[in-house]
Amino acid sequence: MLYLGEQTDRYIIELVALESKRLTEKYNKDFLDCDDLMKITNLGKDNVRAMMHSKGFPLLKVGKRCVVNVSSFADWQIRNTFREV
């Protein structure tokens, strides 16, 4: 993994906190399901399910239901965005 420095780490942590707060307030939930992620990402159900089962995605299985913690999703999304740049 590419290390971008302490200042960048603080920036990412701040972005994750802000995005977590925004998503929690918007969806009024601590955990997001497939339908929520479809709205957030504008991806179809098949693509969201593939994303949820991809390596490194912070998926939680509750019985047969797959969910992701809002903070974990925000962290994953932001860190993967920085990785792609």
C-alpha cells in the first residue's frame, strides 16, 4: 500500500468522519444494505453485490443478510478512491 504521509492520513481520517456523519444522518442508520449502497453509488444490484463480496470490502453477514457499517464503508470508499488516483 502506498504511504502518502501523516498529513494525508489526517485528511483521510477527517474525510471518513465527515462522510460517515453525512451518510448516518441521510439514511438514519448505522448499517447499510444493498439497496442503500445502490442509491449511494448509482450502481445496479449485481454490481453492488459484486462490490460487497470483493476482497477488502468490510462486509458483515447477519444471518443471510449482508450489511456494512457506515463508518467502515466510508473508510473503504475513500481509501480506495485515493488508491485509484
